[in-house]
Amino acid sequence: GRVVESAFVTQGVMLLVFAHVILLGFEVDISARSSNLEDIPEWFSVVNFIIVCIFVVELLLKFIYLGCSGFWCGSDSGWNFFDLVIVAVSVADVIVDYWSKVLSETIVMEELRVLRSLRFVRAVRSIRIIRIFRYMAALRTLVLSIVSTMASLLWTLALLLVIIYAFGIILTQV
């Protein structure tokens, strides 16, 4: 039961999230450089599948450990919902990836391009990096501090623009 909340599992999930986002970056880079979608190495899909399976197992263990009420109504219910959405999107991505590979042998390339264009969920996977905030309190505090000062920053920017505008008018009259 306590395995789900252990420091080892938490740090392992953090490292896996980082690895998954880095893998996504390499995959996007390769696909952006190539006009042919088939140039993406097969091992990207295999590693993605393994990582998604690990995330599914982690989520299932968490659900079993916390129970239905603890998972949905506990202190981390917001994070649990976020994890569930991200894992569901990742599973959908794996299914679309597999389906497109199976169908690529039987359908015309134009239809395959339409199917692969549905893989916008790949970009959504990068949102998973937000999971890191759950485990790193100092990072979460820093981000929340920056977000909470955005209104003041906006007014400071407005004041700076007014000052620059006023000096611009004054200096053009001289």
C-alpha cells in the first residue's frame, strides 16, 4: 500500500516524466526535419508504449491503494484527475499510433495522413511535465509566486509604456 506513496516511486515517476518529455522532443524534432512520417524510428513507439504502460500501472495502483473515495475526494484529488486525463490521452495516442501502423498497409497514403493528423494528442503529452509540480514543493511555490505577480507586472508594463510614450512625444518636440 505504501509503495505508491514511497519516495522511490515518486522520484521514479518524476524521472520517467522527464524522460518521456525528452523523448517527445526528439520525436518532434525528427518528424519536423523529415517530410516522411515513416522516418521516425520504431523504437520511439516501443519506448512510448512501455512508459505509458508504467503510468497506467502507477495510476491503477494509486486507485487501488486510495480506493474510490480517496482517489476522487482525497487531498490529491485534483492531481489524481489530472494524472487520469494525461494517462487517458497517452493511451489514446498509443492506440492511434498502433491503429495507423496496422491500417497503413491497407489504406491509401492520403487517408493515412488524415489519420496521423489526428495525433495532436502527442502535443498534449508534453503537458505531463506539470506533474513535476506535484512532487517538487519549491518549484510549485516559485511558479505560483510568478503567476500571482502577473497583475502587478502587467500594470508595471503599462506604466513603462506610458513613460516611454510621453518621453517620445517630448523628445520629438524638442
